[in-house]
Amino acid sequence: MGEVVEIQGTWPLADDRAQGFAEPRVEPVYTVRFPAGALWGPPGGHWVQVELWESYLEVVA
């Protein structure tokens, strides 16, 4: 589970561009941070930030 820390604007979806679609989908891109320990296990203590397109994310209650 990560935390959205910033919205980077809207950009063509990288998957669509890589497949050569003439009109790739355009989606918001978010900077999301994850605790490193949640991704790779202990020891943690730091964060990892990545930019992800909206369709890669899902809302968690």
C-alpha cells in the first residue's frame, strides 16, 4: 500500500506507446511513495517513490 504525494499531470500511457498505438490513452500520473520494508521486507526505514499512471492504481479503504 502506498501514499499519493503528488500529481504530475496527464501523459500518454507508456504501455500504449510501447505497443505503437497511434492514439495512446492519456491518464493522470501520480508520484506514489511506499515504505521500502513493505516492498522488500526488513530492514526498512526509508521510502521508495515511483510515478504511476492512474490505471495502475486502485483505491484502498
